[in-house]
Amino acid sequence: MAQTFDVTFKYLFRRSQGVLSRMLFGEVVEWPNVELPDVRNPRADLLARTADGCLRQVELQFNNDSAMPFRMLDYYVGIRRLRRETLHQTVLYAGRAPLSMPSFYVSLTTRHEYTILNLREMDGEELLASDDWTDNEWALLTKSDPERVFRVVSNKLRTLSDDEQQKAASTFVILGGILGIEKELERRLQDEMIDLLENKVLGPAIRQGLEKGRSEGRAEALVSLLKKRLEKRFGILPVWAHAKLAAATPDTLEAWSLKLDDNPTLENLFAE
């Protein structure tokens, strides 16, 4: 499950331009992928090069790790050895247990400091007010009322495209897993989407859009398959043949495909 959380956190930040991303990184211009030599945790969670010319590293934690201070020192030395650039480090804490990790490593001869941002102690209002859905979802891990967060996120989902809506719903459920409420969120999100489809005003339009998408996808697949068969038999297709294929309905494309072997020329095939 820890791997799932890490992948989700990285996805949310890398596609976000929102409040929390700006708070941690500022203006990101690159996400370097750094393999660190001789480090027990060889890959930093998130490393960004920002517009101010600095590197900013964020480690994502959802439990208290007593080894975290030494890990951050280890990361600092490893990254600085590879890249001689100014490095700022932050631990983003989102665990259920109260934060108990220090924000520094100290020994008799060494002291290394970094920042800890405790999501659990954040107010969350700025995240809920954001236009970026990733911010709205992060608010689930703050002091905000989970019911209010759910309302904001479910309303935002209605405004997203199908692909982004699916990704946003999935990441929201995964974030809920940190709090142990993923099953409840999944059930309620499914209910919300069913209600949306059954809405008397929006439902028909949505269903029509889904049906149109299925029809267009079928036609695209048929055109691609028929083009390959035609080119194999007749060679490079003329412009007028491409136009015929593009304008044909799925039923017509299927009819041409069935009659292809019985027609000696393109003209004969498309005349039927």
C-alpha cells in the first residue's frame, strides 16, 4: 500500500499547478530523476528544479520514521554530490498518528536541518477554495471536515473530462486509504456518478455523449482495419478513397470490408 500512496502523491504533484504545489516547490521547471549512489533509499520521492534556480526535494511520509533525520541527511549529501546546486528539503507528513519526527539531524559533530509540513495540522480552507482539483483532494488530509471535502471534490468531478474524472476519483479514494475511509469514499463516489447519469437534465446528454464516443471509436477501428486491407490489395490509396473512408458510417465500412474480395477495383467497391 505504501508504494500505491507514493505513486499517487507523485502523480498529484507532477500534474498540479495548485496551492500546495506552489507552497512546496514554487514554480517548477523540471522534475529531475536522480538515482543516488551508495544511499540506502536510492531514489528521492520528488525532486524539482524551480524557477529560482534551486533544487527542491519533497519526501512523502504517512508514518513517523525514527530514521527520517538521517535519511534526509543522506539524501542531502547524495544529491549535492551529484548536482552542485542549492538544495531545499521538505518532509510532507500526512499520517494518522500525531507528528513526532524532528526536523533536523544532530550528532556531536553535525547538524542538518530541513522543513516538515504537517498536512494534518493545516486549515485546508485555501485548498478547498482552489480551482485545482488536486488541492481539493489534499484537503482531505488536513483539519477540514471530511464531509465538506467530499462535497467539494464530488462537485469538481462533475466538471472534469471523462479521463481526468476517472483519475481524480481514483486518487481521491487512495488518499482516503491513509485515513482508512477508502471503501466509504468509493461507494459514495459511485453513487454520485450514478445520480449524475440519472439526472433528468444532464443524464440524456451524458448518455448521448457516451453512445457517440462508442460509435466514433468503432468507426475509427473499422477505418484503420479496412485501410490496411485496401493498401495490401491495391497499394497506396488515392485522396478520394481516404475521403470516402472518413465519411462512411460503421455499417458502410463493414459492408465494404465484407465485399472487398469480390471487387477488382476501388471504384467498383465504393460504388456499391
